[in-house]
Amino acid sequence: MNNKYTAMMTLAGVVAMGMTSCEDKGKEQAAGALPPMPAAVVKTMKMHQQNVDLYSTWFGHLRGVEQAEIRPEVVGKLLRRVYKDGSLCQEGDILFEIDPSSYKAAVAQASASLEAAKAAVMQAEAANDQARQDVERYSGLVKSGSVSEKQYTDALQAARRSEAVLAAARAQVQLSQAALDNATINLDRCTIRAPFTGLASASSASIGELLSASGPALTSMSSIDPIRVDFVVPEKQMSSKVLDANFDSADQKSPIQEFELLVGDTVYEHKGTVVAVDSQVNRNTGTVNFIGHVSNPHLKLRAGAAVRVRAKTGEVKDALLVPSRALLSSMNHRYIYVVAPDKTPIGIDVQPGVEVVLEMPNGDGTTAPMLMQVVTGTVKPIADTLKEHGIENVTEAEVIVEGSQMAQRYAQMNMMKQKMGAPGPAYLMAPKPFVYTTPTSTVPSVTSQSKAE
């Protein structure tokens, strides 16, 4: 954009009228005319036009994708704490060790019981085989009369009893195996391991302390790469046309797909993605819960931290932008002042919009970051107002950046003069052209450089 600096006006008379006493006025009137005053310095920039993205910001907090309190599952004395407080632990790493003596003994006892049960099965199988053989032998002899019917019946009963003893022996093997498995599990629980990869917090447990499952947690763990961010979006934004415009696919689970994380005044280096959206609106707060994941390879983010989440929620087509410092306030209205073709200032009632940082021409062939603000006309479109004053192209309109207050005073007093129909002093007539100087570029804050909220 080419900055063209032109001349505009002088307000020496306005300043002189406010500072000259009644006695001095009389002397000057007796002398004839007001003394000439130096021209006021006024700086302008051309109005800028481009598409502007709209962003919304919400508050959230960080937590681990996986979070767990680490508690003992068996009773015993703490022998050793392996990990370092606050360190990153890999899944399966040993965190604590509990005295395993009694649990090793329980494993040995259960193992011996299992072996005894297996031996009992072998004995029962042998007795059952003998009983079955007797039944087979007696079944042939009872027909020839060599064996009595009673002997044959007794053999059948003995076979049935041996089968029952064998079944009981086999069941005892299963019980013994289960007891051994349980004893082995309890022994394994004497070694407490990390359930997932993450940071382990500091532990208050002391070596030699008697631990139990009902006691306090030994430590807590949080997986933080990726890290989870929980934030809420107001219901009205969820149902607004702005978000609906980005939520036009049946495959999308969220109207917000990607977001930025603001930690303090800093924009985090990695963007996050939304992974889940609550299906209901919270009746108490009127908000919808969102869950996002953010890559955290260098572990800069920690669970529990408060953050802000910013996401694109729309776009303003062909937005008109002016430097934020060009806006003036008066009677609950906001104004910008534009130089008309006759070099008089035109006041336009505007509605401020989003602020963005753009690289703007600096007047010397270079560019500099400048905080720009989207403006729209409150009474009528700004383009229509400019055309009424002979400015056909909005990007050719010279916006007063510095000296707006002087321009405002001039415009108001000139309007009063015209309404009153009074000739008035010479300094309220159309001003003589001025020579403008290059506007001074300002360096915005880190937050505004990232994108105004």
C-alpha cells in the first residue's frame, strides 16, 4: 500500500481562542488581525482492505491424557523407592518395591499344595482304572455264574466312587492352581511399576513405612505427550452461524478442528486438535465441554496449568482496516476521520471489530508491524459515506492516524458554524493544505503480534 502524505489544515485559531485572555483579544482587535500560527501536524495512512480471519478465545486447563494415583495393592513395608521425584517414567519402569518375604512364602506354599493335589489326582486315576477293570471282568463272569450278582453290583458302586474321588482330586488341582496364581499376583504387586509413560510426582512415603491398599497414594502420574486440554465453549457460539459454517461435514465430530494454545502471553509452538465434544450442554453454565490433544515433546506443558484456547471461527470478507490508534471516542460513539478531497476532515461513526497485526508500509519504503482494527459503518456502509464525499475507492481514503483529536475539534466547530450560518473568524473557514509526516510505527505486544483476541 502506498502512503501518500498530503496537506490538510491549521487549528492555530482554535488554540489561540482558547488561550488568549479577554484583554489580549481587545489589543489584537485594536491592532487589526490575529497573528499567524504554525500549521498543526497531522499524519494519515490510506485505508486498508483485505479478508480477516475471526478468532475466539476460551479458558481451559491442562491435564494428562492418562492420569492415575499410584497406590499399593498389598500390605507390606516399603523397601525401596526407585524413581526420582518429578521424573519422566516409561511404562513398566519400577517405582516402588515392597518387602516380598511373606508373599514369596505364600507362593512356595501354594506351589507345594498344587503338587500334592496333582499327586492325589494320579492316585485317584489309578484307583478309578482298577475299579473300571473290575466292572468289565465281573460283567462277563456274572453271566456264567462264576460271580454273584451282588459282587458285580458292588464293583459298579466302587467304580462310581472312584470316579467321584478322581473328579474331586482334579477340582483340588484347579483350586491349588488358582491359589498359586493369586499368590504370584500378590508377589508381583510387591513391585509397583509405571502403568503408562508420564511424569511421576513427588512421593511422601518413607522407607520402612507399612503400606496398605487403604492408605494414602504413594504418588501420582500423568501422561503429558500429548497433553490433554479441557475447555468450554458457550452454547450460543456452538449454535452461531460462524461455527456452523465450519461444521458442514457429517464426518466431523467438532465445529472446531484445530486450535492454538496461549500460555500467558506466549503462543505455544504446536497446534492442538479437538478429539471429543460433549454431547450435552451444561445446564448450570450454558457451555459445551471440549477435549483437545496438544503435542508436548519437550515437556514444556504440565498438567494443572491454566491456559487459553484460541481457534478460527469465521472470516470477514473484504474487511476495512485502520490503525487502532486512529479511532476516537465521543458520547459512547467511535469515530475515524478521513481527509476529504477539499482537505477537510470527515468524521465517520464506526463500529470497531477484531484487531490484527499486519505488516504495513512505513512511509520510507520499508514495512513494520502495526496493530490494525476492522471497522464497519454504524449508520451506513463506510464505502457509501466516502462516495458521498467524492471518494470512490475505499483504499484511496486517507485516514487521520495522528492528530485525530484536532481534526475532530475542527470538524465539530465547522459544523456548528455552518448550522448557525454565522460568518465566524477566518480560522473556521476551509483550511489551507498541510504537509504530512510519516506515521510512527509502533511495536505491538507479543499477544497482539500473535493475533488480537
